[in-house]
Amino acid sequence: MPQRLRTFDADFENKFDQLLNAKRESSVEVSDSVADILHQVEQRGDAALVELTAKFDKLDVAPEGWALPRMKSIRLIWIRPMN
């Protein structure tokens, strides 16, 4: 969560010290999390991507959510370039 610190605030030094001493994820924790995500995607493919995107990005990217209305689909077929 972003924090705004102003050097002219009376409690600046205290808040700055708290920020510097706050716990952050270690590189081991991050590496473990990334390895787990990659393993899930490797094992479960798109299903894992849909689940993880919902978890981390709060987006529903399930295939059902991407359906185009029928008329728009028909228009896309007619206007696509022919090779």
C-alpha cells in the first residue's frame, strides 16, 4: 500500500523509521511463490491461469466471460482481411 510521507510533518521521522523497518517479502518467499505459480500453470494449464488471474488480479478471464454477441461475431467474420 503506497504511503505519502512529508518531511515537514511532525511525525515524519517516526513514520519513516517504521517504513524502513517494515517486514518485506524475502527473495526466497518470492521465488517460492513464483515456482508454485509456474508449477500450477505447467500442470493445469489454462485452468490455473484463470484461477490465478482471479486470485491476484481480481479479473474473471474464464472463456465464458469472453463470448462475443452473435451479430458482432458475424461482422468480424465478414470484415477480416482475406489472405
